[in-house]
Amino acid sequence: MKNGILMPDPGQNDKTNKENLIRGIPMEGHLGKDGETSWFFGVGINAYVHFPRLNNAVKDVKDVAILLQDQYGLDPEHTILLFDEAATRDNIIIELDHLKGLVAPDDKLIVYYSGHGHLDSSKKGFWIPVDAERENTAHYIRNSTIRDYIEDISSRHTLIISDSCFSGALFVRGASRADFAIEELEQRPSRWALCSGRHDEQVFDGEPGKNSPFTESVLDILRSNHLPKLNVAKLADRVIELTRANYQQLPEGNPLYGVGHKGGQYVFKLRASEENLWERCQQENTIASFNAYLDQFPSGRFADQALLCIRELEDENKWQEVRQVDQVYAYRDYLRRFPEGKYELETRARMKQLEQPGSFAKGRPPAPVQKKETTPSSPEPQRVEKRKPLPSSSSWRRNLVIGIGLMVALFIGIWIIRLASRNQGKVESENTGLELFESGGKYGYRDQSGKEIIAPRFEAAEPFQNGYALVKKDGQAFLIDTNGDCVADCPEELDKTAWAKADRLDNLDTYKAYLKEFPNGQFSSEARGRITQLEVELQRDQAARRDQQAWETAKKKNDITAYENYQQKFPSGRYYNQSQEQIEVLKKSRRPEEPKPLTLGTTITGRVLYGGYGATPIGVISSYSNANAEINLMDVELRQNLSIEYDYDPQTGHYSINNVPAGKYTPFITIQSGYPFNKNSGGDYISFLSGLNEDIIVAPNDKTINRDLKVVHSIHLKRPMDNQKERTFANAPPEILYRQGFNPSAEVFEWDPVPEATRYNVRILLTDGATGNNIDTKSFETTETSIRPGLEVNQGNTYYMFNIEAYKGSSNYVGDFTNYYKNGFGGWFLFKVLEKPN
């Protein structure tokens, strides 16, 4: 292992070499609820300039963002991604600043970093941007800076996911997890981090073209999750288990305390895709499930089908109710609600049977009418009838015959009544003796004795009339005879019924279904015309919805760029004039722009020397000339400098590099202010080229390359040395300081306050004089203008290196330390500490 990079055995193939690349560049010797908006800020870096290239960092961030958009409701408009050359220190800080203004108190945010990491000797961690230089941690991003932003962004939930070496250094030790119901976890604010390794652990990048082991675990768990809500603690536990089982690294997931954590957790809410939700609706096949689909996707792809399914289920439910009642009024109500319903034929047949004279309706018979009882006021007197004489024999015989006849009539009447009762609920066909019956949702015919004559195989059927019955099977209507054989097709009946349904529902799906079944039907031309009209209306509605959504997004951001983006996407949009009015208002309220600093190059990468030491910001001095800058372009393929010419425009502060042939180049730039040294110029500035992301690629006929310079204040160190005092040369041996009691002393370091600065970061590196490697680092963060570092006496061939940076707020870089020498500048103060002078 060398410089934090695993060096594979030379006998292994190139693929294995790339797979074993580690994301970490340590210093040698230091290995070790409703309405919320979801935001995602992803940084992925493969193409490092000064550090080993990674294989999968960009793919990792892209894959996670796409998965969250597809399955967890992340809006692409709320997704911010920085990859490779765009992932400079400045751009990362700028986007974090933007998020402070964009993220609302009820929103939630994921920050996903995939790239190299660094851990110094004091166990402080860093992210390494694409433009960072080795051994120059001033270009790194401190974990403390990330924590400051996490505290400043006013989200309800913020989750940091860091896939880099030493990413566990984000945590404060002793953190614990709260145990609340998931609803309460969502309500309580949270600040969490999920890191690919412990604070002192290196992590693997993975095989090229795939994902890192850590990101692969995250993706696997989120993809396979079926819980409607997955809290981050459960995700972290599963990621740890899955990653540890396959790789030599141990992820960590815990709250971040001291930055606004109140016991909550980020909750991943599974948003089923429209297709998956529709599939579940079809499986459940209930009115409630289709209504749930319409609630979530009121204008979805299957909205018309959902309405049709609800109608059919309501039809079925109503039919079941009607069958229970089995009265003419109930069947009439069914036909009123569903005039072309699924059971129209059965309903009309049953009504006809119930309305025939002498038919008995199913259900409770009417209650008998009771006679009113009366009580006589006085008992009636008993009467003694006069006895009649016995009839003659001929009269007796006649009466006997009449009695027997009456008895026979009585028995026949009873038999007829019982037969009618037994046939109740059956539809008897005319002239055939066959009755219609239902079994298992299919219809057939049987005789009066109950014997099945035609098996139940029809989806719908009518009683026989004149020896024929109209039936429907496999979506086709036809006539059958008493043997069940088809004698004639009747497609016009089915055509008419299908069109009535399509015309009533009046939506694309039903018209298309009608044409699919009857491409040359009676109503095919009407169906095609209505489909054309509805498609035009649908496109107009979709365009209006997109217009509305884009306008709402622009209003939420409320800046000129957002409104201009809306105008570009919708030049004839409904809100175009309003967006223009907002742009004019913002332009009037915007402060006048400050003069831009010196610019050099476009998207370029290269080593840049410090320079620009003057009394005012570089780039606004009209007396500048091209002699103040030395610019070289090295041909990447030939590895030699190109002979170039360049001009300087004092009005714009731009250098123009002319007549550059097509090719790929690396710039080497030195900028001098040309001003004489002035030890009283405590407000001097220095400038350095920042945000250099990739080698220059010059296309044919390109003439000019521009690039901005970052301008900051020069920090004046007063003791133990004066960095504004001219020194002999940059490569002089380290200066001598004494621990205490003698001057110059290393006991106190003091500097002048920097305008606008609110805090200072001081680093003192203990360095091996023989190798130049760092042995230990002391870091100090203070709001004062002095420190007492408590340095020990140097032993052997070692020395110290001092540097200080000034910041305004959490990340705005406003001051840097530079030594002035006769032949150049130096960014560090080198010294040795002795006990006492010889």
C-alpha cells in the first residue's frame, strides 16, 4: 500500500488492479409528512486530477438518484448533481449555499458523496473535490464544514450518505438512536449520516462498471424494500449486515448531534409506480382499490379503465341486491341505473315472468287481511231449526257425483298451486318447455323435471321464443335451437350494446375497446372521430399541467434563472408575461454587480502557482499589461510546451490566448501583480486560480480561453514573524523559534484581523525533513486573532509548517496566508522550535 492506494500484485490483471482501488488519500503514517418536498444533492468524482482515478463514484450517485426518483417520490426538479469536472470545491460550496435558501422547514434532504476521503493525524476527516491538490488540505472540504451546512439548512430531515475513506469521522462518538413509532420519527427533526466505513477505515471502489460494495448494498435494500415506510435506522442496519458479510469494511449509521437533531429519522416512503399500483388494483378488483388508484393518479394512464371497472363492480353489486329482493320494482331500479348493464337480458326476462298473471314473486307473501272482531251486546237467542225431510235416493246420487267432482277440482287446484310454487324463480321458455337457469355464473336450459338439456356455458342468455334463444358466448351473440346448436349469428346486438357503453362512458379506452371488437361496426366512424377529439384534449391538458408545474417550481425558487428557464421551456406559456414581470422586479432589486476578477481559461485543469500581490483586487487595475502573467500550455500527448501568444484586456480583466491549434493541453500559469513590496500594505490581496476541472480541449477555430480567479485578502502574521517583510528566498532552511523565554518565541502566533472574517482555521504540520512527509498535524479553529499552540521542541531532522485561512460564515473563503520572497511567494511558514539559544 502506498499513499493510501492498494498496490495489487504485478501478476494480477488490469481488471483486478482497478477493482482494488481504494477511495482514500491519508497522510503517510496515519492509516488506521404530507406536503414535504424531497431534495437530493449528489457529488460523484471519478476523474481526479491529482489523485488516483476512481471507477464507479459517478455511477453510484446516478444509480441512487434514479432509484429514488423511480421508487421513492424524488422529483427530478429537486435533484442536484455534480460529477467529475463540475465537482470543484467552489461548486460544492455554492450548491450547499443554494440549498440553504431552497429547502423549506418541512422538506427533507439527502446529500450523497462518492469520492476520495482524507483523515489527518488529529482524526479530522475531509472530502476531496476534483480540483484538490495533494498535501494541500486548504482545497479539501472539512467534515466540520459539512456539519455547519447541515445545521444551517432548515429541513425537517437531513441525511448524509458518504461513500469514501474515513467517512465515519463525521460522527460524534457516543451517539445513540431514538426508539419511536415511525409516525413520530417523521415528525421529529433529524440529522443523520450513513457512511461506508469507520472513521479510520479505507473502503473499496468496486469492479469497474459496477457499484461500490457500500452503494450496491444501499441500492439492493432500497430496490427490494416492500415496506411503505422505511426509516434510516433499518436501512443502516441492513446495509451494515450486507456489506460486512461480503467485504472487509464496516459501514456506520447514526444521528449527528449538535446540528439540530431532535430524535427523528429520515423515512423513505415507497411510491409504487403507476403500473405496479394498477396491477395490484386489478388483482384486488374492488371499488376501494380503484378509487385509491384514482386518488393517486387522477389523470393517469389507467384512469378511464379504473372508472369502467368501478362501474362494472357497482353493476355486479346492484345485481346481487336485486336478486335478493326479486321484485319487479327492484329490477326496474336496476335497469334505471344500468340500462345496458351486464345483466340486462336476465333482468328483462325475470320482470316478464313476474308480470305474468298468476305468477308468484319470490319473497315474503302479503300478510292476510284480518277481520275485525265484534262483541254482541246481548246473546242471541238459540233457535231450534225445524227438521227437514231426508232427500230422495235420486237426489242423493246427484249430490254424491257433484261432491266427488268438487273433491277432484280441489286436488287439481292444490297441485297447480304447488307446481307454481316449485317453479318460482325459473324463466320458462314459450313453446319448448325449457327453462333458463344459472350455475356458476353461466346460463343453460333444463326441462320442467329439472333435467339439464343444454349445459350452462353462456355468458348471457334469453328464454326460448318460437324455438330459438338469443345467447352470448366468448363475446359473440348468436341464436341457438333447442339442441343448443348455433343457427344464426347476431353481431348487431353485441355491436349495439358495446357502442352504448362506450358512448355513455365517453373515454379513450372504451372507444378503443369498441373499435378493437368492431373495427367495421355500425358506429366505428363515430368512435374514431371521438378518439381524435379526446386525444387532442388530453394533449392540451397534459401541456397545461406541465406549464403549471414549471411555473410553481419557478415561483418557489423565485430567482431570475428560474423564471428564464420557465420562459425557455414554455415560450407561449400561460404565465410567460408574469414571469417577465418577476424578472424585471428582481433585476431592479438586485445589487449592482461588483467588478469581476481576472479571468483565465475555461474548463481547464493544471498546476497553478500563487501570485497577484497588490493593493487592490486583481482584474480591475487598468495599468495591467500582459507582462504580469506568464502562461504556458503543455501538449498532453507530446508532453511539451506549446509556443503561444496572448493578449490582456484591462477593461475586462481577460487574457486571450490566440491561435491555439486543436488538441488537449494542460495550463501552467503564474501571475505577478507587478507592484513593489510595501510592508505597510496590510490590506493587500492575493489571488489564485480555482475551480480547474479538466484539461483544455481546443476545437478548430477556437480563439479565446477565459477563466475566473478567486480574490481573497492577504493575512498579515505579526508574530513570531512578519510575513509582509521581504525574505531572502523561498527555499531557505526553516527559521528558528524558541519554545519560551526567548525571542522569537513559538509560544504565541498573532495576526491582524481580516475584513469580513468571522473565524480562522490554523494548521501546524510536523514534517520529516528528510522525506518531506507529514508526521502530525495540529488544527485550531478560532474567532480570535491569536493562538497558543503549545509546540514541543523539534527532535532530529524535523520542522514545523504554519498556515492560516480566514472564513466568513461556515464556508465563504476570504483570506489566505502567503510569505513574500524576493523571487516569489510561499504558502507556508517553515520553522524549528528549540529549547533555548546556543
